[in-house]
Amino acid sequence: MAKEITRYIQPQTERELWARAAGRCEFNGCNRLLYKSPVTQERVNIAEKAHIYSFAEDGPRGWGPLVFNKKKLNEIDNLMLMCHDCHKTIDQDETGAKYSVELLGKWKHEHEQRIYAVSSIAPDKKSHVVFYGSNIGEQKSIIQKIDAIEAMFPEHYPAEESPILLSMACSHEDKTPEFWKTESDHLQRIFERLIVPRIEEANPAHFSLFAMAPMPLLIRLGTLFTDKNSVDVYQQIREPKTWKWQEYPDGFEFLIKRPETFNNPPVLIISLSDHISQERITRIIGNDVAIWELTVDEKFLHNDFMRSPAQLSIFRSTIRKLMVAIQQKHGIDTPLLIFPAMPISCAVEMGRSRMPKANMPWVIYDQNNKVVKFIKALEIGG
């Protein structure tokens, strides 16, 4: 064999291999940068060119079909850029059963396709994908990366390989004040740690938000993002099951119901995904209140009506105008008690629409199924 082929790899092949791999180890899960020391950060070439079909006939993966054209052993399709550790790992599998030709070829293809996709994105197409909710790690999440990417396409592509996870991990029950305080504080801390640096490093940064969490916390998350940042908020649609926006439903509009008198403290009922009767509210806070209501026509009053980004845009405009109207009647220093039943996307956008210095304090309630009534969850402002 020595007379037929050597380990010499053509410079143009090596350059292409480096370019395809973006200077990173192609072993799945490693991704180590190979042009500098991971310890001292000094510039040093720590890359090795690993063969998929082995260079030696008695190697762990043999020659396979390349036995008839051994020159292809040193061509780009049979080479992977790897660090020494990963190269050693695959070649220690003497039978090639664990690290097979098929598996290594798959890893090479996936790595190089990912590099191609990410490096091909125009700057204005990049978006940081954000997941927020309980059980969003690993296999527990009902929000999946592939669904998020499909929903974003073709307007945006992920700016990073993995979504940003804003997890919920409180051990308290959600009927207790401790739950809401712990989760709100945790949300602010993790937002400052994971989101704020990305806002500051990119001008402008864009985010694509996918969430499944209690409404008071979604509103709180919206107040952290604010409307100053570019955020696309997505809504899980149940039929068809997708996160991708659908067409605007015919005849849809938001309806505002005003109280007969404005002398009592204000209450806002948001009856969008379900009807909230006034009796459920007065049972908790008494009758001496002025109840405003934001709702929709009865045919849209269900948990799958939010289907179009145009609906969400109209919601943002409506909620801003509604807040101005309530403040004009009751004063900016008067707390507004909010009882929400609305889609996830609306809850986040309601928070984003809040103007800290121009809006009255919000006291947000949450329907708790364990105690079968609304309980006070969070206070924002004031």
C-alpha cells in the first residue's frame, strides 16, 4: 500500500476541510476550536485529520468500497477535522462497531451543514431563540428546537446552535406567595445573565420567544424585554399543531367593555381564551370596583383563536389605548387589578407594552385550580 498512497493530504484539501469545519472538531458534541490552546489561548494548531474509512486496511473501519480507489482515502469526503482526543477515541474502537463509517459520515455532514447554514445567515436574519417555561430542559420540554426553527423560517434563523433556556425550577406550589416571588426574582436574574449581554453585544439584537408558563410570569417576562428590543413572540397553535403563524381569521376584532361608573377602584378582566364572569371577581375583592373588560366575539372565545401576527399587533395597539383610557378615568397612581385569561403571546406582549414611568401599578391575579379561584400573584410598578 505504501507504494500506492501515502498519508500526504493535498493543501487545497486541507484548506477546504478547515473551512467546512470552521476550525472546530467535528466529533459530535465536542466542537472544540482547533487553532488555539484551550488552556493558554495561544495560537497553535491542535487539529488532526481523521479518516472515516481507515487509512490502513486493517484499521478500525477498513477500506470498504475505497479498496478499489484508495486515492479517495485522502480526499475531502473521507476526512474529518478532529482534536487529538476525539481522533484517539474513534480509532480505539477496533471493530468500528461503535464509531461506524455511517455514524462518522453523518456527524461530518451535520457539522458541516450547520456551519454552512449559520455562516450563510445575513446579519438581519439572525435571531436568538429563547425558551421559557417549566421542564424546558432535554426531553421534558413541550417546546422543541425543530418546531421553533420551522416557525421562524424564512424570516429568521437561529443565531446560535442551542436555544437560550430561561427555566422555571421553583419547588413551592403556585398557590403560595413564595412561588411567585421566587420565580419572579429568578426570572429577572437569569434574564440579566443570559439576555442582557446579548442585547448589549449586538445592535440591534433580535429574539424569537417560545414560552409555556403562568400568565403573571409571562407578563413579567414581557416587562423585562420591553418594546425597545426586537422580539418576535410565538404562539402555540393547537389545530394544526404548530408554532408557525397561520392566516388572519375573518371577522376578528377585540372588544372593550367599560364600567358604568368610574368612581370605584379599577379592575381589568381580560376574557380572551375563556370567559371570566364578574361574579368570580367580586367574590374575591368585593362589589365596590369599576370593572373594565377586554374580550372578543363569542365565536373566537377559546384557547386557539390567536393564529396570526396581525392579531398580536392589533392586541398591542388595543392594550396600549386601553391603559391610557383607564388611567385617564382613575389616575396614574391608582393600582389596576388584572384578571387574565389570554393566550401566551398576548401575556408577553402586554408586559412589553407597559411603560414603567407612564403606567399605573399592576396587580396581577392568577386562576389557581387547586384552590379553585383567582389568587394575587405579582405586583408590577408602584
